[in-house]
Amino acid sequence: MKQLTGFIPIAALPESTAASAKQQLIETIEWLHKEGAATETNLKLLTAIVESILCSEESYSRFLQCGFDAAIEFFDTNSQNWEFEESISSPHNPRNWDEYKQLQQTRVLLSTTRTVTD
């Protein structure tokens, strides 16, 4: 599995667009298979994670946080040799995605609300 043992060029990652989300997911599973990471357990876990977003708002928030944590770690590992400004401003950087910014704002608000009510 190259993603665990070495550098993967950012160009190898699927493009991130809403219009191709279904195709992107299929291509990602095919990529996992090609890299030897599409084990039965991994695919069952991916299925469970995806299905969990339908359970509750809390499950969906955990799904987002887990996904963003993994995406950020993956991006940081694979962009470590980039120029700082290029890395910070890259559209591949999950920290630049609107959904990540919204999640962070929501977490701050919830944290503030809990602190005030406690």
C-alpha cells in the first residue's frame, strides 16, 4: 500500500467535484483495490462509515470530523515537500474546503455554548 509506505503525488488523487462524487467514490475503491487496500474488512468499514451518516446528526458530525482528520493527515503527508504558500493555498488542502470551515465554526459555537451553559 503506497499510501502507508511512501509518497503519492497529489495528481494521483481523484479530483474533488460535486458533479462527479459518485464516480469519484467508485474510482477511489478501484484505487484501493489496485493498491491492495480493498480488503473485505476495509470495505465493510467504509460501508459502515458511509451508512452511519444516515443515522443521526451526531453520527454525521463524527463522520465529517473523522473524514476531515484523515484528509488533512493525508494531504499534510503528501504535500510536505511543497512550498509553504503552495500548500496553504492549494484547493486540495482540506482546510480550504468550505465544508471544513463550516464544521470548524460549528464546533467553536458548540464549544462556546457548552461553556456558557455549564
